Amino acid sequence: MAALRAPRAGSVRKRLREGDLSAEGLCAMVDNGQLGEALMSEDERMAKARKKERLDRAIEQLRPDLMGMQSDEYRCGACKSTRCNLFHTNSMGAVHLTAVPDMIIECLDCGLRFTL
């Protein structure tokens, strides 16, 4: 709840004061991981959307060549499942390719994608 003290949390605090958001609704936002999204600025939302688009394009480019290998080494942050597909990007940690992740992991249960 310390996040509500941040200056960027003004809109959430206003919704709480005006009754547009109940305490239960706020708790549900925290439980579902939606509070961080609500506290993001428009620029942060756009950056997150661009990152998701890049990841989606990278996975689609990888799919024909390498369908990914199924693994239970990683745990999904959203649904806690360990059923994941691994997509290696072959960047091999190159310094000049910092925007390219070494591995993209896709949860087979909920579809969440995250990178390493």
C-alpha cells in the first residue's frame, strides 16, 4: 500500500476518495497485479505495449524455425504453472544487441510471455 503514497498514484487515491473504487476493489487490483498498471503513466503504458509487440514479433519469427521446447524449469508469474515453452533467440549475450532477450518463455496455460 506504500505505492499509494507515490505522486503517480493520485488517480487511484482520487477514485478511492470519490467512491469509484472500493477497498475490496483495490485489494483485488493488488492480488491480480493490476495496481502497477493503474499507477503507470501513459508513457510507461506505451513502452510496455511496444515491448509486448516486440516480443510477439520475435516469437512469431522464431516459430517456423524453432517451435520452442517444452520445459518445467520456469514458473509463470501469473498462474504459477511450470508448463512453459522456451524460445532461444541466439543473441548469445551480445552487448550490442541489448534489446534482444536471450530467451523468451511462454506459459502454456495462460499464455503469459516473459524474457530472460
